[in-house]
Amino acid sequence: MTEFKIRRLGHHGDGIAEGPFYVPMTLPGEVVTGETDQQTLTGVRIVTPSDDRVSAPCRHFKSCGGCSLQHASDEFVAAWKVGIVRTALEAHDLETVFKPILTSPPNSRRRATFAAKRTKKGAMAGFYARGSDVVIEVPDCQLLHPELMTGLDAAKELALVGASRKAALAVTVTLAPNGLDVAVAMGKPLDGPLRQNLAELCDRLKLARLSWENEVIGTRKPPFQRFGKAEVLPPPGAFLQATQHGEASLLSAVREAIGNAANIADLFAGCGTFALPLAQTASVYAVESDAGMINAMDQGWRMTKGLKPLRVEARDLYRRPVLPDEMRKLDAIVLDPPRSGAERQVVEICKSLVPRIAYVSCNPVSFARDAQMLVKAGYSLDWVQVVDQFRWSAHVELAACFSISGKRPSDLNLTAF
């Protein structure tokens, strides 16, 4: 066996030794032995453990691929995640103030996608094993909300009824105040008998809603989600922040970033995670490419008393970003784009003079690229709030505040944007 020293963690949470060789479940500074297999080590044994190594709280950790960092102390993970954002910004010569990281507690995930498959003796459901298509059952998962865990049994029954022998179902389960909202993909094509069996299952399992390949099979109780004062009925499988703690943390950061703005645009608005709470004190223009989510937000606003005006638009901001003349009356913008960021939209914001921007990101690399564009256009990156709602994973989320005095740098070339 050859000895290796772990130099750092990669963005997926794997230890990286000289080579490079990737070694899951290791930490910087640890000395390990193993056999090389292309760019990975096999048969790994820890010779010198890190002081930051802890016993994993979940008994499924070594086999399940749902978590990658349970072997590291909370303090280490927090510092590492902040470091990822800091490093991404430094690559663009950016510095800012970092607020203390906010981490969601264990057993708080309210949404998960289970793999469910038929077996010779019945069915099984869980998560895929690390780097594999093998399904691992996780009856003692320390990540998911206890009520969400009941979705595992539902996933098994759905597999018995609607899974083929060749592929596992993807069963997305979302915890709603009145039950489980279940959306299934990768199943058998719907026909009359399957539709009837699924409807019976929805009733027997007391699911709030069951959909199959985006078609609603049954709704016992509308699975509303609450955003501020409003109750919203999202389309099946619609985006939702992973934990209530994470959502509240991001919303608090967004409120601080936009201050007392009276006219706000919420771009990439989803079902209204930010737009509807902000409509309690400000007029909001909400833009989202998915018409179903936009309609759900609009309906939630219409059914809620006491909110200020909300104007919604289904619009692909990658192909047709909001232009400067449409931003003239805005006091603030909320940006919450997908992982690829909001480059084309940021180009147009750079041509405007919207005083404040709250940028929510799930990808520090694309965020840092967009942040550099904003700073070059005259904005100040005032602070960053890292939010760890995907506990024990390598996933990093953040909210950031940008502000502008109204004066542009004298050397700014607007034709470059």
C-alpha cells in the first residue's frame, strides 16, 4: 500500500492527494494508504486522522450517497463552505464582509427524491449508493424531516404498482402542511388500470397529492406552501427551498439587502418564495420562465388580503432579460437564478442604476463571475451571507448585497456589456 497525504477538499467534498487522486470521506492533513485506480484510491485506510474528523451521526453514511461530509466536524464544514465562496470571489479579485454562516439543523429537509425499485421479493426505496446505481435503504436517515421519512413507504408501494423491472422510479416527495406532495418520474406509461391503481394508492396512503410524469392523478388535500401571508399551490415537482430554516435565512438576508425599497423586481421568482413576503411592504414585479409557477404565485397573491400590487410575467430571462428602460422605477432587484447564474440579465442591470441588488445563488463560481460584472459597473459588494441548508453535503448557497451610489466609474465602457 502507498501512503498519500490529503492536501485539500474538492468542490464535491472528496479529499485530494498529490496526483491528483480523489479520496472520498477524507480530510485535509490526513495520511492515508490505498491502491491507485486511475484518479481514485481504493482500499483506503486512515493512517493519521485529522483533528476535525468525527464519528458520522448516521449509520448509513459509508454506503449512502446522500451525504458526503458527515465525517467532518460542523466547525470544519462551516469554514470550508465559507472558504469556497471566498476563493471564488478572490479568483475575480473581489473581497467583502462575510456574515457568520447559517446552517440548517439535522432532520429538517422537507424535500427529497427517492429511488424506488421492484425486487424479487417486493420493493425497496432509498438513495443511490456513493458513485453507483445501487439503491440503499435509509430507515434511520439523519437528514430528512421525520414526516418526510414516511415517503419511503409510499415510494415502495408506488414501485410495486408502477415501476418496470429495468429502472428505478424517481419519487420526489415534498412535505406540505397538510401532507406529502408526491411527484413520480421514470415509471410505466399511464394507462387505464395504472391510473386507477395509483388513484387508489393516493387515497389509501393519504397523500396530499400524487402526480405521475407531471400529470396529477389525485389530490386529497391541496398541498399548499406558505410564503409570507400567502398560501401557494405549486405545480407538481416545482422548486422549493430545501428546508424552512434555509428559506427563512435567505429571506431575511434578502430583506436586509433591499432595505426599505418600495418597488422591487424579483427575477427568477419561482412560486414566490421572496416575491410574496416582500409584497407585504412593497410593489413587486415577478418574472419566472415557468408559467405554472408564475400562475401559482399570482393565484396565491389574489387570494391573500393586505398585499401590495404584484405584477407577474412568464419570461425566459436567458433569452429575453429585463432591459434598463423596464427597470427605471425600481428601487431594488432580487436575483435568484439557477446554477448557471444570470450573466445576460446582469449585463442589463449593469446598464441601469437600480440602487440595491439582493443576489441569491446556489453556485459560488457563477455568482463570482456575475459579481465581478456588477462591481466593474460601479456596484459595491457589501456583504455575503453563506447559508448551509444542504447539511453534510458539498452544496453551498449564499445571499449577497450589492449597492450603488448612482455614480459610475469614469473608466467604465458601457459598450463592453
